[in-house]
Amino acid sequence: MFLMALDGGKTKTSCVLFNERGNILALSSSGPSGLILPLDTIKKNILKAITDCLLKVGIKIEDVDIIVLGLADLDTERDRERAQEVVKSLSLPPSIRIIVEHDAVVAYYAVTYGKPGIAVIAGTGSIAFGMNEYGERARSSGWGWLFGDEGSAFWIAREALMLAAKAYDGRGSKTKLTDALIREFKIKDFLSIIDVVYKDLKGDPGNIAKIAELVDKVAIEGDKIAYGIMKRAGIELALSAYAVAEKLGMVNKRIVVGGVGSVFNSSIVKETFYDWLKSRLRNAIFKPPLIGYQPIIGSVVLALRALGLNYREVAERIERIKCQLS
């Protein structure tokens, strides 16, 4: 039996092909496929990820039994309709069982394997999602780059650009971020960052979010402004997790909690996030952040659960798959 799991994010689409015993057969990745993108772009990147996986092992799409597709931006009823439009556009064989879920739900299963708990995604955007012992769901944050996603890579980049601009103007405290951005983008004067952000990076949140890595580097070098941004990012992500715990009555329960996404590569964000929550969710079990290919584990869990496997059976296979991904 062949199973396929995909994680369609705002930065890339990851795909893993595996069998019911938990053996990975192939891995692939392509461009982004979040639902906010044009339909042609989503379709192209999902199909490329699927095709590349199949080519590596020489099997046909008709041989696949289950496909689980986790998608970013699957928030509203309109989004769910669009997701169905995406699935239809893929023209996959009707024999394949297709499961579509929000990437936050996928992240939850990646962290908890289905036990009560909370996952916090912090990549280009951010969102917290959890489920309690009664199957009740709740989320926090995930409002998008324009008026939410606190603690995300885009939020970090936006804060850095704003505070660097204020320092340049004389309206804010001095920061090494200003010179760091000048060097990073090879501009003569910080005023040219306007061209960089709005023209070179096209004002695209995914492109702008990459600045977050530079902010973390400057923070580690000792810049107080950059450090403050990264520290606040960790707190914002922790606040979203705690809000979910409160909504679901899990503050004092034995739950599983973990972070997912590239922002947790930052030691400042990671330590702040976990320290803040550990002092408030005292009975929680905290999992290390899932980064790189690892978040796709959630889609793998959903695929294995679709086979009717119990928690222990799923966990055994997932641990085997995680070893292959590390």
C-alpha cells in the first residue's frame, strides 16, 4: 500500500511517499501552494511535488491509495470551497482517498500524534491550534500578515524594518539593524530599502519574511533592538498557545505542546517560547520544535489514522519515519 503526505505552505510544498509499515520511499519539494496564491500556481507546485516523488520510485499515481494534503490559508468557508477547487483541478484518479486539512491541524498531529494538546506554527505566518480530550478544537492568531501573525518570520521582518527606519529618522533608538540591512541588500543608503522592499521583494510577505534570519543574527551579536524583537516573537507565540489552552480548558491538564516552523531555529525565540509556557502550563509535556521536513509528519499521521490504526500503532510508525527524516 502506498500513502502520500503533502505540506502545502507559503514558502514551499513538501511531499513524502511511504508505505503502511512506515518506510519512506521518496521525498520531494516544490514551490509554495498556500491557498492565497493563484490556482495555477497551487496546482503546478502540488503536482510537481507529487510527480517528483513518484518518479523517484517508478510508480504511477494510480498505485497511490491515500493522499493527505495540508494547506496553508485554509481558514474560512470560502477557503474550503477553494481547496475543493484545487483538488478537482489536480485531476487525480477517483480511486485515491484524498484528505485535505488546514496546515495548523496537520501541525497539531505532527506534535501530538492525536493526543490532547497544542501546536504553534511559526514560519512565514503564525497560528496556534489545539484539540482537547473531547475532540473540541480551538485556534489563536493566524489572521494574516496585514493585521496578525505575531511572532512569525514576516512579523519579525516587519518589526525590524520599522525600527530600523525609525532609527534612521531619529525617531527611535539606534540599532545595528540599519547597517545590517544596508550590507545585506548592498544599498548605499538606508532610504533605498524602499526600493528593496516594494520593488525587488515586490512587497511579498514570503520574500520579506526571509529578513527574519538577519534579525536573529543581529540579535545574537548583541543588538538590543533586534534581541527585543526576537524575544517578543517568542512571547507572542507563547501567548497564542496559552489562549488555545484556556479556550479548551487545558491549562491544568496533561497535554502535549510544541512549536513547528523555521522561526524556532532561533534560540532566542525557542527558549523564550518554551520558558514562558513551562511556567504556566505546568502539567504539559513539551516536544522539541519540528523544522524542515518534520512538520509533514502531521500529514503522515492523518494518513496512517485513515488506515484505522490505533494511537500506539501510529506512534510506532511515526517514530520510524522521523528517524528516516532526521
